[in-house]
Amino acid sequence: QWHTPQNEREYLRSPQRALWRTAKEKKMDQYLGLKVYKLVKRSDVKSRIMGSLWAYKIKFNDLGKFDKLNPRWCVKGYHMDKSVYVGFSEVCMTSSIKLMAALLAAYPLMSFLFDCGNAFQATRTDNGTVRSEKLYCEQAPGFNVKDEDGNSMVCEILVALQGRVDAARLF
């Protein structure tokens, strides 16, 4: 029986806590390799600092068998100022989706689905290719680092991390 924690409290009580911790450590290693954030002193930050959390998901293969544990570190973006971080993103019109469905039903066309793994983490906001305001958040729960004086540090997010209201637009 696989348990998917809904929050940190459930994670701490999960029968697979050790496996989830290993998966989170691997994910943090990926984030470090992708340079998703940089640590800054809390005293140097003059803007609002968002919270952060872990979102837990279990991935299964095409046959419905267990594939892997997939935790994601997310920004709690619900307090982000919508006038600064614009969330609008162009999307397909409903009529376009209906047209594609009709074409697939009427003609022997091949449809496909693809998954952009780490899509948001690959969308850089620090190199000038995507315009975005700086965003600061708390460190991932369970991965806190302190500065030389023992003060907790915060993360300057350098990508379109999950939970940002503007993540889809940036991607």
C-alpha cells in the first residue's frame, strides 16, 4: 500500500517516510544541478518572502505498476501580487480543441502526449531570456541552511518554479 502524503505532517507519519526522504534528496540534487535557486541572507531581502512546500505524487507506468515517488518543491504563490507577477498565459480556445477532437475522430491521425519533465525548472528567469521580477521564498522544508551567524537564509528563485502564479506564462 503506497501512501501519498498531502502535507508535511502526513509525510512525517508516512510508512514510506524513508523512501520519500530519499526521493526528496534526489530532487534537491536535481534542483542544485539546474541552479533553481540561490541562497541569500534574509536581511538582504527587501520584498515579500513567500512560503514553500513539498507536493507529493506517486508515478505509475503504463501498466499501472509503481514507477517512482515524485516529490516537487513548490512556492506558495497564492499571495503573489498579480500586478507584478502576471499570470496570464495564452491557451487554446475551446473551439480549437473541439476541432482537433473532430479531426481525430474522422480521420486516421496519430495523436500523442508528451511530458515536459522539469519544464518549469528549465525556464530561467535570471539570464534575461524571460522577463520576471525577483521572487524570494523560504527554503524547502527539511533542507534548511543557515548563514555563518546562525540565521536562516531564504531562496532567490532563478526559474519558473511550480507554484508561481506566472510559471505557465514564463514557460
